[in-house]
Amino acid sequence: MKIDPNSSADLSVQIAQAIKDAIISGQLIVDQRLPSESELADQLHVSRPTVREALKRLAAQSLIRTQRGATGGAFINRLSFEDAHAQQVTTSTLLLSMNEVSFETACEARYALERACAPLSASRRSADHLATMRAEIFRQGQPGLSDEAYCASDVAFHRALVDGAANPVLSYQLAGAVEAMQPLMNIITFTARDRARIVALHCQIADAIDQGNGAAASDGLTRLETETLQLAQKVFESRAAKP
């Protein structure tokens, strides 16, 4: 494990990256104990606070865990898809909001990814996934449901469809598409949305998933994409017309 003291990069960042690279390459394995702070500081010729900051960075990414006691220390953690899920959503949300990705671009990406899950979900979904979709459709049809609650239900519906594909890699990759892009889309379109129309489309998609018809589920998502784009266009035109 090496760092470059002459580099302009922060030393703690270099140390964290070096440890991460060692984990990826297999030099460090799950549950392996890292050298102590003082040992790492001596090996790398840096201060203990610098090592401590590097370890904090790794802990924030769930790559290491710390244990107290005589047999304690910092250990390589087994990163789960669940651990990485929140980071994926946060990163996707920041990328979309900071880089001014167009609504059309985000919409295209999100629905293209979700359509890839539709055939798998139609053949693999569990009873629980389908029950979640049905429950959220029922919730969306309730009078007096707030916009915030409706948007949360919308996300839960699509999350169940994606998770129904029973592929943790796809679920992880689509976390950004569903739980980052969808709320941003809802913020733009909720004022123009016809909830009854969206609920009807959700019903068509859920029915297709229930019947094992992946093509019909994908077609339902395409219709939902078209509806979303039309709603957004109305909103943008209305905003442009205002003085």
C-alpha cells in the first residue's frame, strides 16, 4: 500500500483510495483486520489523525467496520447491495440536480431501464411484490391523498416492479432511476397530473405483471413515459407563458 507525499491530493484521500484498491484487488479480504492507526501511520509516514480521517472515509462508504475491545480494530466489511443503495440514490440525485440533466433525458433513461426489468418481473415476481403494487395503486386512488404521499406511493409502486425482477444488480442499478429520477419528475409534473389516468396505467402494468406478460408490462411503461412527457410539456409551456 503506497501513497505519494508529493501529490496535491489529500493524504487521507490517498490512503482511503489505496485501501479501497487493495479490497477490490483481493489483497484485503472480508473480515480481515487492518493494521492499527499507529501501525498504518508508521508504515505510510503520516500522522495518526491523517490515518483516522482515511478510516472515517472508508467507514462512511461501509467498506470497513470498527470493533472495540482487546480483539477490536478496523475490519474489512462485506458491502451489501442494501448498504450501497442509499449512496446510489444520493449520488444519482446530486448528479441530476447539479448537472441540469434535461427532463427528456432523465425520462428516457429511467423508462428504458425499467422496461428492461419488466419481462423479468413478469416471470419472477413474488406474491409480495404484486401485493405491494396493488396496495400502492389502491393508495393512489384514495381521495385527499397529499401530493407528497402520492409521490412516495408512486416510487414504491415502481420499486416493487423493479425488485420483482429478482436481480439484486438490477435493483441496485435502478435505485437511482426509480428513487432519484422519479421524485424529480414528480416535482415537475404533479400540478398537471391526472391521478386517475396514472392509476389506470399502473393497473394495466400490474395486471400484465400478474399475468406474466412482460411485453404488455413494457408497453404499459411506454404509455406511462408518453404520459409523463406530455405532462411535463404542459408544465413547461405554462411556465413559459407567465410574464
